[in-house]
Amino acid sequence: MPDMPRSSQPLAAAFYERPADRVARDLLGARLVVRAPDGGLSRYVVFETEAYLGAHDLACHGSKGMTKRNAVMFGPAGRWYVYLCYGMHWMLNVVTGAEGVPAAVLIRGAGEFVGPGRVTRGLGIDKAFDGRAAARTTGLWLEAGEPIPPRAISRTPRIGVGYAGAWAEKPLRFVVDPAKLPTMI
């Protein structure tokens, strides 16, 4: 059974209107909420994210300019950017920062789902969410959760971006280490 959140309110737009690396870190411990067709809600604690900082970040889809595929990244923060990777895996990202700056955070792990393709497959997320707001009206949103202490967070290079030169080594992947979390009573 998913944990109950401290707040059942979706994260405000201002939460996403910050640099992607700050949003990525602060999404750890948040709850990804999915509304089922019958109206039931499921909540999944986010435990792994990756930040893509904008056009200067060579691992970011926006580094080569706007395309039909990545146009949502250049829009307002707090919208879902969902794209197909390797022709088989949907990737769930939330747009961050200022409008016109192609920045986003990839949700790499939530609940029992380890890996971004498993997250979307397990939760039934596909292209239909692309460009939609991370809000109750879309049936997919993020809520505040329990804060994760800094000692329980590892920062590592992102996965699968070896083509990005020096940007591939930037520590922009954030992962919760459950062994370093305080014991819950």
C-alpha cells in the first residue's frame, strides 16, 4: 500500500520555476500520483531523478534547438515532457525553469519501479501526457512528501548520455539511498 502524503495538494507551479538540478533534488521523497480510470488514486514515492539544465547542457534534448519532439521543454514549467526512447520506452520528465529555457527533470524511479521505462510502463504513462500540466486535471501530478535528509542522497553522473562529452560526467542524477534514511517508528 503506498504511503499517505503529508499534503494531498499538487506541487505549485512556482516549485518547477527553478533550475532543474534544484527541482530534481527536491523531488526526492515527493509522491507521483496517478488517477486510475475508476477515479482511484495511487501514490508512488520518487527516489531517483536526473536533471537536464538547458541548451548549454549537451545531454539535454534542447541543446540542438527546438523540434516538434522537444517543443514542450521550451514552454512553461510544470508540464510533462514525455518522449519515446529507443522506440520502446516512454520517458516521463517535468519541465522546469523559465519559459524559453529547455530544462526538465527525468523521473527515473518511483515506488517499486526502478528505471524510467519501468515507471511509465508500470503506471500506464505514454505520449498522451506530453505537454499536459502536472495537475489533478490531467490525472498525473506530484505532491510534497517527506523531506529526504542530504546524507541519504547520492549524486552521480546521468545514465546513457555518454555522447554528451564532459556533460556526461556532471553529477546530475539524484538517488535516495534507503540504508541512510532515518528509521521510521
